[in-house]
Amino acid sequence: MKFFLQYIIGIISITFIVSFGIQYLADNGLRNLKNTEYNDWKNIVDGKINSDIIVNGSSRSLMGYNSQIIGDNLKRDCFNISFNAGCYKLQEYKFDIYIKRNKKPKIVIQNIDMAHFGENTEIPDIAQFYPFVYNEDINSLVGKYENKFNLFKIMPLLKYNQSFKMLEEGIVANFSNATKKNATTFKGYCPQDRVFKIDYHNLKKLPQLKAKAPNEREIRILHKMIYFYFSRLDKDSKLIFVWMPENKMRLTKSYDLTRQTIVEELNSIQKKYKNVIFIDMAYDDISNHDEYYYDTFHLNETGANLFSKKVSLKINEHLN
């Protein structure tokens, strides 16, 4: 019986060692797969970005602000840390992780729209964090939403249980330079080479929006956000709020009334604080052309490039 137990324990130990080895290869490969969200996170937590300009926001920002174009036009290095499908709290968590390891930016471009004020009940795209289960900062963030994340530390390969393609990609990345093939981000920006398709599920939400006077919750969050940045940035840093172009199908009277008090408050804040700039491009001409969008909520690559050029010029005007 004793030898049988030793045999079982030995088999289990070897299985764990092999499993942790495979997991290490997958994690390491994904983290070092350049121009991907995994490698972006690695560079953030390793303190390798240190850009003068940081772009923050949700998916509209992630796919709409071309970091290279903005950086070139403003003659400073720019990086996009926007959180896909992440509302204001997740954006703030990610910014805190960023400045803990990287130098403080001189300029923060914060995308703003009505979706910004939502709440996340879970972490969107949790797989982006799989290679970082042993990182304290990321674990703290994900642990606020997902208890199972702690299990990934002690149960090897559990996180890849339903992500075999991701597991394979990570392992292969250790032995093959698949950067170009797997590229999805460039300085954090995630271009979308897609044609326009109406997203009816998002448009159905618009009639439910009703003007609230004076949008007290949103205004309260807005002021908290300003305090959040001011308490972390240097005194001479600039905080630039930008309302990206909204597709014409979204610019209804109801929607415009809903955002009106937010716009008015941002204009008031801009007058009050010399380091705060507000650029409202919701009704920019880009809004009238579906070919610049891949749905009514997000710009495609062509639209993002045009918008990035336009917003760069406007930012330059304010800075000069």
C-alpha cells in the first residue's frame, strides 16, 4: 500500500511539474508576442512605455485613437492604454497600474461619451490577463471581479481549459517569430479593417436614454475623474477630454439632450481649470460617413486615422 501511494503521489507530482512547465511556456510566449494586448500589458507592468502622451478610454478609444499619428503630429511619444469594454473604473485601475511602473505622462487624452459612465460587473476579455496570474498588480485588479482567478495560480493549465488555441499560440510563440501574423495592436491602438455594419443592439438602447437634469450621477463621476487625474499627475500636466465623432444614426434628439448637461459641465470645467481641455467632436463631419465606421459606435481604421489627424490638430491649437 505504501509503495502504491508513493507511486500515485509521484505520478501526480510529475503531472503537476509538466503542466506548470507547459503553462510557463504558454504564458511566456504570449507575454512576448509583440503587438498584442498581452505584450502591451507586459510592457506596462515592466515599466517599458514611459510615453509623454497617454490615451485612455473604452473600446471606442482603443480602436479610434492611432497612437502613432497622434504622437507624430504632437511631436511626442504616445501610447494607448484604453480598456476594451471597460467603463471608468476599469480605465482608472489600468491607469494606476501604468503610472506605478512608468513615468507620469505630460498629457492624458481621456475619451468621453455616455458609455463611459457605465459600470462593469465583470472583467471584459479576461483572457488578456491569463499570462499574468502571478503579477500582484493585475491580480489585485482582476480579483475585484473574478474570484476564480486565484485558482489559476495553483491549478496549472486550468485557465487554458477552454482556450486551447490560445495555449497553442503561446507555446509556438517561444519558437517562432509570429509577430506580424499575430499583430493586433500598435502602441496600444487596435486598428479595425472592417466595413460598416449597423449594430442594432446598440441602437435599440438609444431610445431608452432620457434627458436627466442635471445628470447628477454622471457629473459627480466626472468631477471624481478630474480629481483622480489631478491627484496623480504633475501640476503642469494637461488633461484633455475628447468626445469622438458619433455616427449620424446615434445623434438623435434624445441622445443629444442626454449628453447636453455633460458637455455643458465639461465646458464649465475647462474654464475653471487651466490644465483641463475639452474638445467636442461628436458632430464632426466624420459622423456623416458610414465608410469611417465598422458599426455605429466604433471607427474603423480609415476613420481612426482621419480622426487622429483631426484631433491632433485641435490639441495642438489648444497647447499653443
